[in-house]
Amino acid sequence: SQTDDERALSDSSTEASAVPSHPLWPDIERITLEQLTFAQQGVGEGWEIFEQDGEMKLYKREKEVNGLVQDTLKAVHVVKGVTGFEMANCFFQPEYRFGWETTLEEMKIIEKVSDDAILFHQIHKRVWPASQRDAVFWSHIRQIPDSENPDGEPIWVVCNKSLAKDHPAAPDKKGKYTRAFLTAVIVCQTIITKHPNDEDELSRAEVTCKISYCSHVDPGGWVPAAATRAVYKREYPKFLRKFTSYVIDECQDKPVRT
Ligand code: 18C
């Protein structure tokens, strides 16, 4: 059965339904659309593939600032039997997060901006010998028509972005945690292989989800470049495998939701 949040989401139009008066709203709107464009770009010059497993491909673009890793990750995947809405919704809704996010120790909602925008404080697992990281970020989900195929399936996007300033509900506890800064975007689109004249209900065998995920994590503090790269090279593929299999399991006995 749908929760109120999910009902509000699937009923929402392509226009943002959030409270435009929130001070973060202009940033949320602009950065989400920028990140969508970035995720839709191909992987040309500057991108290097570092892992491939069937349809799942992970690329990195290396950058260092004063010896600190500022690499960007881009991943593409194709997952059978789930829809773009189902993928994006599981990535966004807090109740699913501990089911797939293996780097997490604690998660707190610090503010609900609207049905489709939430502020989170997360404490991540410690990687020895570095100090433990925390992060404060907004997360926004929205549906956008596919400009290249307006009659086709819409695009679902979720963007997560660290707050530029401290939030009173999650002050930076320097000494206890090192604050990390992230920008992550997941873009999901359903491909339907059903014949248009077929009046039967859409089945799981007739849907596939195309995913594109980009992430940039500034670990904050000091971490040797090789250690940061070793952690993310292990954690990003782990995340993609775990997240996609979690969504498949979560949805398999439920009606298809587009
Ligand atoms: O996008 C993902 N998840 C979202 C919901 O949680 C959200 C979160 C992003 C991750 C932020 C990471 C902050 C710091 C991480 C600390 C290290 C955790 C590793 C724990 C391992 C047990 O957008 C999916 C995220 C997928 C995983 C991302 C891992 C990124 C690691 C970046 C390197 C950090 C190195 C820090 C310390 C290294 C010490 C040797």
C-alpha cells in the first residue's frame, strides 16, 4: 500500500510542488537541473572506466586540490523488472535508506522542506585509521518530461547536495566528526517493451530501468589520495549492486508503479 508521501509524489505534476519561499529552494531547483544535465552527458575525454560488470559501468574523472582527492564518479546501469519511479523513490524516501546504504551509521531528518525535499544529517561508518565523517545535505526528487521524447516515459531525478552553511539542527561537531561534502544525482527512466495495443496490465517482464548516477565527495579534513581512491573504488560498485538488488527485491511482489 502507498504511504501518503508516495501518493503525493506519484500524483505530483512535473512542476515543483515544494514551498518556493524556503531559503534553500532556489539552490535546490537550480542545482538539481544542473546535475540532471551533467548526468545525461556522455563519458568522453577525461573519463576513465574502472569497473564493469554486465550493464553496470563505473567511470572516474580524477582531480586533486592541494593533495586532496576531488574525483567525480559517473556510473551507468540497466536494471530489468523495475521502473524509474521505483528506483528514484527508494533512493529518496528515508524509510528505505538503511536497506541499501551500507556506509551509514546514523541518519536523521533535520527538516522536511516539502513532500519532495528533505534535509538530512548522516553519520557514516568510520574507515580506520581516518576520523569518522558526517554530512548535512538536502535531497530532492522530481519528475521531468523527456525533452527528446515528450510522449515517452518521464525522467525521475533525485539530487543530494551538502548545505553550504551550517544548519542549527546539525552543527559541525569538529573533533567528533569530520564534515564531508557531497553532490550526488541519480537519473532513472523506464523503458517499456509492451506492445501499445496490448491492454493487459504492465508486467515486471515488460519494464527496464536505465540509470545514470554521478557523485562527488569531498571527504573533508585530510586523507591520503590513495586511501580515498581505494575506499570509493570499493564502495561505489558495492552501492550500485546493493541498491539495485534491494529495489528489485522490494518491488518484486508489488504492482508495477510508473
Ligand atoms: O549516494 C549515495 N548515498 C546517498 C544517501 O546516503 C548520499 C550519500 C553520499 C555519501 C557521502 C559519503 C560521506 C563520507 C563517507 C565516508 C566513508 C564511508 C565509507 C564507509 C565504508 C564502510 O548521496 C551512495 C553513496 C555510495 C558510497 C559513497 C562512498 C564515497 C567514499 C568517498 C571517499 C571517502 C573517504 C573517507 C575516508 C577514507 C579513510 C581511509
